[in-house]
Amino acid sequence: MKRFVTLMMSLLLTAGLLTACGGQKDEGGAEDAQVSLNSLYAGWAEEYHWSEDAASGGPDDLLLMDLEGETLESYYPGLAALATEQLVAKAPMMSSVVNEIVLVQCASEEDAEAAAVILQERADAQAEGGAWYPESMEAWSKAQVLREGTYAALIASSQYQDALVSSFQEQFA
């Protein structure tokens, strides 16, 4: 019941944000829709049973942690120095499980491009041996870095790769 309520609140928040923003038109007349990356991630966490707290999570939940500070810098050198408006960076507490998600909205398209380069460098390094385990390296080789305007994302998930990529892309359709 708690998960259902959380999912419904996330969906209502997302719908409310999109309705309230209504999009802003740029000089060319195209809408610049705001996507709440926290709400997007919260929906995924609910759907795929990801948790940040073993005590409140279910027995089958995958425990993910926030990547911040020195850990963020060691995984993604230079990302924290970019001007960001939103940043969600999560990784599993056990490195053998591939489920690393980084969602970022930058202040400019140039920063988003720089973020995409940083994210791709992480994916390539993990796929080329940094992930240590053959199954993990194979999962990392399927990771995708996506860019939509000022948004960039790294999705590396051995279990939900295609669904997560599609879900991210749907936010901008």
C-alpha cells in the first residue's frame, strides 16, 4: 500500500509540474518542457523495487545509494563542476550489480554535451574492464548515454536497460 501511495504521489507530482509549467516557448516557438528528474527516478524506483534504505525497503529491493561528493567525482570526474539545474546520480551498494543511473539537467546545451561526454567515459571505462566481472562488463557495454536539449542521462542496467531508455525518451516526446 505504501508503495502504491508513493507511486501515485509521484505521478500526480509529475503531472502537476508538467501542467503548471505548461512549457516555455523559446525564440523559435518550440516548447521547452521541464522534466522532473527526481519524479522520473522515483517512479522507476517504485516500479523496479529500488530502495536507499534497507530498513524501509522490501526484502527483494535493490539498494542504491546517492553518488555525491568524492564518490561522484571519482566516478564522473568533472560532472560536479558543470552548471546543473537537476542531478540524480544513483549506483548499487554492491558493484557486481549493474544498475547505475545518472540523470542531469544542465544550465546550457554546451554543459549537457560536456556531461554526456563524462557519462560516456564512465560507461566505456566500466565496459573495458573497470566493472571487473565479465557479466558486469557485458551489461556496461549495453549502457546508453542519452541527450535531449539540456538533459543528459546515463542508463546502465543489466535488468531494465531497454525499458529505462524508452521511459527516459518518452519524457521528451
